[in-house]
Amino acid sequence: MPDGSAQTPTSITAARIRFPPDSEFQRDLRARVDAYFTERGLDKGANAAMWAKTAFWLTLAFGCLFTAGLAPLPVPVAIAIWALAGFAFAGVGMNVSHDAIHGSTSSKTWVNDLFSWTFDSIGVSSATWKIAHNLLHHTYTNVPVIDTDIEPGPWVRFQPYAKHYPWQRLQTLYVWFLYPLTSLLWVYQKDFFQMATPHPRTGQPYPAREWVKLFIGKALHIGAFLVVPLVFGPQSIPVTVGGYVLLHAVGGFTLAIVFQLAHVVEGVRYIQPDPETAKLPRGWMEHELLTTANFGKTKLCTFITGGLDHQVEHHLFPGVCHIHYRDIAPIVKQCALDHGLPYIHSGSFFDAVRSHTRLMGRLGRNDDITDLVVPVPRDETRRLAAA
């Protein structure tokens, strides 16, 4: 059974890991999806519906923020709007910032860069996110140690290779109280730690311009979200500060739940590279199918999560705007089935939450979960690598 001692060796870094060459499935799926857009004359970027969503989420988020912070409201009403603002800013992150940072909002770089600033305005660095999310998570999904999204530290165990601690047996009880801390820790601790860490592929430090952008983003966030309401708002300091913390708690909880439903649920796999060759046993697209799950069944779920309920499509085609995921999902599913590959769907949003809870229980108890692990038979790895 895998445990902490079976972690990816520290000598294996993102710079060393390799995938086998493109398979017939990868070529077939890309051709089918390209044909969908070509035959309909569609652009893979944002359309009118996406721009309407962008306007909706930005208006709701900033409208709630300044209403809660500046309007002369009864305290209970102001606190409720601070909470709604937290949910709305999570919506901005999922629906606006996420696509922009992936470069899928527009074919014009300056448009993506402009809307990437919505992430920085929330207080989270788009520069560190590009490395941690676009590079490490999207390329090496559910690879222990390399994919930092499944490495939260000793308090929570997200993957079967991580070291097990006794208190994790209770993680299904206390993890729900840790998830609300996600956003505050991200803004005030995680970004600085990641910026101080050398690039995982090049080993080079972040350039000075990214540090400048980081501090500008933090200053804009603190100024708009906290200083302006404290200086110009009618509420007391405790109410304003409490509202600000509540905003981050609601936003952090929302983001944490949505993110975990894609990769820490029953049915997904955790895959180790060969300890000698640093090669992964499956091609990149097959790897994504094994490590990623969809959830949800309604258009409302897609609207709120920014298409992150279609994580399979997002991981296979991160350069396609999420507004198209519902339409290409049947193509992806059929192609996967045609090639004998899994297409994991956890059911409704609440089905997926229950699945996440069950898996967290198994991980916390250190149960035998070898069914979640894709073994790395060296002969097969080397055969695929040589193909």
C-alpha cells in the first residue's frame, strides 16, 4: 500500500518528467474537437454569452463589495452582503480570471492580460497562479509532490502517497473549517512563498517585474477591499474587518470545494513517474482522463463554476474558453469511450461532495486504497517511451 515513503523521489522534478509521445486517441480527439469549431465557424475564445457572464460577475462582485463597505446599512444586512461579495468574487475567479490566465478568453494576449488583473484585484497573484496551476497542476495532474494542489501540508491528506498522521483520521470533520481559510492564506502567505521559490522547470527566480506586479496587486486589493471601507464607510472597524474576513471565508470555501471535486473524489487516480527514468506511463491526454472528474448536471452549476464542473474538458483543452465545454463534452466522452478510456463523472454537485467526503475519510484512516493508484510497470513505461 502506498504511503509517505513511496512519494515521488525529490530527485524527480517537473523539469525531468516526460510523457510518452501523442497517441492515436490524442490525435483523434484533437481532430474531432477542431472539426466541431471549424464546421460551425466558431472561435474557441469568448463569445457574446461569455462577455455577458463576465459583466454579470464583475458587476455583482464589486457592487456587493462597495455596497457592503460604503452604504449606510443595518449591520446584519451589511454582513450578509459581505458574504455575498465573497461568493461573487469566487465567481469572478472561476468565470473571468481563470479563463484569462489560461489565455482562453481571447486570441489577443493583451485582452487576456487585462482580465488576468481581476485575479490580482481579488488579492491573488496571477503570476504565481500561472506556475502552480497552468504548469504544475495542469501538466502533472495528481502526480504526488509535483502537483502542489494535492500537497496541502500535514493537516490534510489529499493523496495516498502522502505521509499519514494520526490526526488525519478526523479530517472529514475538521477539513470543512480549514477550507474557509484558503483565500486568506493565499493572499497573505501562499503567494509570497511561491514567488520566493525558483521556477520549477528553469530553476530561475521570478523576474523583478513579477514581484512589482505582486505588490501592486496586493496594494490594490487591500486598498479597495479594506482601506476604502474603513476610511469612508459608515460601519465600525470591527464590522468592516469582520466583513472583510467573512468575504474571504466564503470565497475561499467556495473555491476549495469546487477545486477538490475535480481531483480528490472516488474514481480518479494518482500516478507516479518511473523512479529511474522520470517517465509517466500514459500519454498526457490519457493521464488527464485518469486523474480528472466532472461533476454537476445543470447549466446553473456550469454558470456558477465557470465550467469547472467540466474539468475533463478543461484539462484536455485549457486553451478553449469554458463557455464551449458543455457543447464539446459529448464529443470528448464519445471519443474516450471509442478508445476504451475512462470518462469520470461523479454525478450531481452534491453527489460529488459526498464522494469527496468518502475519499477523504479513506485517506484519513489510511485505508487500503491501491485502487486509486496507477502502478508504474517499468517495462511498459520504457516501451511507451520508446514508441
